[in-house]
Amino acid sequence: MYRLTFFLLGVVLITLAFSAMRHSQPTQAVIASQKRPDYKVVNERFPTAAYSEQDFGDPEKNAKKKEKQKRYNDKEFVFTRIDPWVEESVLNQQISFPPLPVNESEIIAVGTIQTGEAHLSESRRNVFSEFTLAVENVLKPTDPKLVPGSVLTIDRIGGHVRYANGQRVLFRIAGLNMPHVGGRYLFFLTSKHNKQDLSIVTAYELTQSGSIPLDELPEVANLMGTTEAEILQRVRELIQNSAK
């Protein structure tokens, strides 16, 4: 009799647990989808480069552009020819950093994206997106040259490539997205190519309804919806602790 009672009690508890799981998961999905833009919107934030990209009219600008394109020959994942049905090509690579990568970043700043454009590397085997960032607040470093009102050029690997036949293909690194023009973000930046370029480690869009991680990575998901005041306070505390 006691065995039957315990067995029935176990069945009831297991049934209740599964029922709770079924009801909790859709709720989380709805909340996330309400805060994060959909897949198509996110992909359209990647700027587009023409495969046969034209030079600037200004020789000095052309020289600087070509030097930068040479520096981005360090990766190869754009194809010369691509099947007509392909819309996206994703490069999988191991990415690991803390949710707030203070130690991994040389510059941490709040600012608004003013412009964004994509360029192919000199080899045409890589594509990178270049953004201008109007700086509003600098959390790291304490540098008299970097102040509110400064404008930074920041980069990230990836972008659409438009081929001569009109086909447009998105080349991207899995999990890494692009900021959008007009968006206000908390950026974590690091230098590359012997400090000649600034690269996005990660970022959080600062909105009235809370912060939205730029990237689709498990490391940053828990900060979804965090208020601007809270996330900035966390960053300042981490900077102070790293200086000890």
C-alpha cells in the first residue's frame, strides 16, 4: 500500500514538473523576441561592399583605403564565385570572452553610430565593415586625446558582398552581428594590425527598455534588459577592480 502511494505521488510530481517546463519556455522565448530584432533585421545591418569596388576620387583617400585593405588580407572566407542559391556564408570560429570584457578591451566607450560601410580586402577574400562612432562618454582609458565629442573609426569582420551579376551574399562570423546607424551603444574595442585599426570586441545597445547585446553569444545573453545605469556601473566596478 505504501509503495503504491509513493509511486502515485512520484507520478504527480513529475507531471507537474513537465507542465511547468512547458509553460515557462514559451514565456522566455516571447520576452526575448520582443526585445531582440528579428533575423532579417539583424542581417540587413551588415553593410554591403561591391565585389568590384571603385576607388575614391581623392588620391590620398585611395592610398589610405588600399593600405587598410591590405591589412585585412589576414582572413580568407569570401569566394570569387558562389552558387546562385547561396544567400549567406557563415564562418565558425572559437570565440570566448566575459560578458563585460573589460580586460580584453583597450577602449570602452558609449556613443552613437553615424555611418557604416563595407569594404573588401585587397585580396578580395575578406570583407570588413567600417563604422564611425561619435563618442559620448569614455569609461576606459583615461586619455586626454579621447574625449566626449571625439569620432572613432571602428571595424568588424563581415558584410554583404554584391557580385557583378547582382547577387548579394552575407559573409559573417557565427554569433557576431553589426551595430546599426543611429544606434547608441556601449562598445568594447581593441586595437589590431599593430594598433592601426580598432576592432569591436562586443557591444550593448542602450535603449529605454534596457540593454540589448549586439552579439548572439551565450556569454552576453544574461545582460539582456539590464538598465543603462546598472550596466555602466558594473563596467566601472570591473575597471576599478582590474586596476588594483
